[in-house]
Amino acid sequence: MEQYLKCKLEVKNITKTFFTEKGKFEAIKDVSFQVNEGEFLVLLGPGRCGKSVLLNIISGLLDQTSGAVYYDGEEIHGVTPQISMVFQKIAIMPFKTVRENVELGLKFAGVDKKERNEISQHYIDLVGLNGFENSYPTQLSGGMKQRVGIARAYATHPQVLIMDEPFGQLDAQTRYSMQNEILRISGEEKKTIIFVTNNIEEACSLGDRIVLLSSCPAQVKAVYDMSFLPKPRDIVSEEFLTVRQKISDNTDLAL
């Protein structure tokens, strides 16, 4: 496997238990893995297995019951500007233009208008939305809206980008197109990415490694090295189909 510079983020023995009126519910149980600098790591697991809960813990939006998350060897608590997230649901402001949505995090950070404009234009161009700067979400397709979310996440210059099933609500053709786009963008930006999906083919197409999670409570079942397959990947090649079947045989996904 390709040797990355260093471990950028470590999830160590994370457990999350919810206490409800119906009793105790364990969503995540003793999950550990590392994400290397510049790596495109995919978390693959069935729906409602705790993947989004795990991402919310990593991004600082939710506290774990036990365990820890480390960034560059230091334990992190709460939200950090080094980690940004693209949500499963298209979460852009309907009353703001494409540019205003992309600049949102920069504005909160106090970046002046001229610099915000330069940064936002770079990422608008990067995601292929040149010419739509002044358009509102109601004027955009689903894929274009998700591109806005990706541009906004990149614009704040995070070191780790978390993507929570970002293409799950798109039709098949748009989803395939966006997979190719995120490979292009990640190749240009060289960010460390944690990408969550319940789609085996998507995981095999995008990931440098795949961390396979069990059904709830989420636990690590296996880790698959995909770096032997060059990108973009031929999804009908014998090598691709072989590893896809191997992962499929080991999943709790309903196929």
C-alpha cells in the first residue's frame, strides 16, 4: 500500500450509548481506525448502523460515551476548524446565492470581503459552478446544490473533510457523475477525506482503504486496502469485481 506521510486522525475505542425512556441503546461499540494524511478513507456500512453518529463524534458535534479522537496526535474536544463536514442532506441556505453560501464559513471567521470573494470564486470554479455565482438554490439541480456544499466545506481550508453519504439523495446518473467529480477535486486539493456510504460499488470506486462496519451497534468488521487499483477505476474489471464480491460477502448490507 502507498505510504502516506503520517497518521492525520485517529479514532480510538469510540463507544456511544444513548439512554432513552425505553432503556439503553448502544449505537457504536469500541470502534478504532486511523486516517492517514492525504488518504481517501471510506466508511462502509448498512443504513442506521451508527455511521452518522460516528461522524458527528469525529467532527465534534456529538460527545462519545468513551474513547477518544486524535488529530495530529493531540486529543480533540468539540468542533475544530481543522475538520469540516459535508452533510447527507443538502444543507445550504435557500435565501442565499451560491457565492453567499460558499462564503458563509469565511464570513463567520471574519475574513474580509475581497479575500472571501477570491476564495469562494476559486472553489466555485473548482466544483464546476462558474456562471452560477448569483443563482439561488431553487435554480439549481440536486447535484449542483451538493457541489455548493462541497465548495463551502473546502473554502474554510480544513485539513480533514468528512462527507456523510453526500450523493445518497441523487439519481444514479448524477451520483456517478459526482463520484468522478469528487475524485477530480480530491486529486487537486489533496485533502484527507473520510467518506461514508452504504453503497459497495461507490466505496470500491473511491476509497484508498475501506473500513467495513457491522450493523448496529457499529463495529469494525474488516479493513480493505484498495490502493492496488489505480483511479479512476474500471468497475467491470476482474480485479474490481473480485474485491467488490469479497466485501459484499462480508457485509451486513441488504443486497
